[in-house]
Amino acid sequence: MTALDLRGRRLSLDRPAVMGIVNVTPDSFSDGGRFATRDAALRHIEQLAREGADLIDVGGESTRPGARPVGTDEELERVLPVIEGAASVSDRPVSVDTSRPEVMRAAVAAGAVMVNDVRALRVDGAIEAVRDTGVAVCLMHMQGEPRSMQSAPDYSDVVAQVGAFLAARRQACLEAGVDPGCIVLDPGFGFGKTLAHNLALLRHLDRLTGLGAPLLVGLSRKSMLGAIVDRPVDERVTASVAAALMAVERGARIVRVHDVRPTREALDIHAAVTGGDRRADSIA
Ligand code: HH2
């Protein structure tokens, strides 16, 4: 029985969960500008919930290589109205994709129950913000910073090094008083990694399942998939669903995706075949 504690609300991970992405940004790599207003973002949340998202991830700053950094006020202005409004269009728990402790605290006050941090709470005050508010947290691995992370990624053993980093960040959270049932770990596909590094991580993802926390993966529409299938970003749905399925086969319990409906359907088939969905037993 695996579950995630979302501020007292329990999300069962016995069936893999789908986290739907809502980028309230003008410049995200795949959907920049499409959901940059409050109304467009709320309509999108409503749609993702209808399509079967278990969680909604709201972000106000693009982390794509070379993205323009935004200030704290701008990030707050982007995400807070959307997080505040989310409860009026769906009952799905909301996570906030941020590295700033000020944004974490304000987002939780506005209704977020999870922090998704590509910097794994390494910014000063971030661990305390998560501990004090009692939210769940996703700790992600990244080598370098978004500006320069793809210039020369370097590892001797990428799976071992990513695993050691995630174990150390989880330990830092536990020592600060974060509840272990609130922590999720993410190898950070595409964050300071070459195609070979990303493929090694996906191939050996099962080696990261023993770190004491459920695994979340974000492979959706990423350039590592585009490099293989030679498709532009909005034509990578099939590749993304295939990658999500392979990640779940290797132990991922949450998949962070743009295309919720096809991912949900693929995971439902997976659950029916592997015995994770008891409804399938009653189908003759
Ligand atoms: N990837 C992106 C952003 N946040 N968070 C986690 N935990 N894992 C990921 O793999 C991850 C993430 C990048 O994707 P996206 O949000 O679509 O793009 P952008 O950063 O350009 O807004």
C-alpha cells in the first residue's frame, strides 16, 4: 500500500497517479502562452480533471534551458490567482511548481497541498517552508541550473549519482522534520542530462525505487523523446505515453504529463493487465 499524504488528504498510489501540467507562463517549452491568463488556466484545470488527472501542477516559471528567470512578484502574480481559483473548477489537489520559499508559503495559503521543486528544496528557507506548512513535496534532481544545464552534463554513473543525490535530499528533509509520508522523489529527466543519461535513467528506473519514497517522473513531450521520434513538441503524445508506461513498468507511481487522457487510458490498460485494477476481474 503506497500513499502520499497531501496535508491530511490521502492520495493512494496503488494505482499510478497522473499529475496534469498547467504552465501559467508565456515561454514554457511545449505550451508557453496557452494558459497564461487566469481564465485559460482554470479552463485547462477543469479539462485535465475531467480527463482523469489525480493532481494538478501549477507553475509560473519555465525551467526550459535558457528560459528568462522571473522575479518573485511576477511568479506570485501568475500562480496565486490560478491556485485560488482551482477549487472552484475541480476538487483535485493542487501542487505548486516552484523553488522559492515565499511562493511556497503563499501558494499553500491559497490552497496548494504539495510543492514540486526542481531544485529539491536547496534554496535557503525552502525546507522550512515545506516543514512548517506540512505539505507534500517532490524533490527533483537537476545538475546545474536551467540556464546552462544542457551545456556539458557529466556523470560517471548517472543512475548511482542521481540516486545518491535524491537519498541525501530526502535525508535533509527528514532531519529538518518533514514527514516521510509527504516525500516524493524525481530523477529529473532532461535537467542537466544528455539523451544517453536520460535513457540510462529510464532503463534502470527500478534502481531508484528503494530510496524510501514513491517516484515521480516527468517525460512528457521532452526533447529526449523528440530526438528519438523526430517530431516537434506538439506531436510527441504517442512517444510521451510510451515513455510514461515504461516508467510505470519500472516503478514510477506518479507521472507528470501534458496529455492526461491518453496517459490515463494507457495506465488503465496497464493496471488491468497487471492486476492493479480489480474492476477488470469482473469482466468475463
Ligand atoms: N519538468 C518540467 C518542469 N517541472 N517537475 C518535476 N518534478 N519533474 C519534471 O520532469 C519537470 C518538472 C519541465 O516541463 P514543463 O513544465 O512542461 O516546461 P517548462 O519548465 O518550460 O514550463
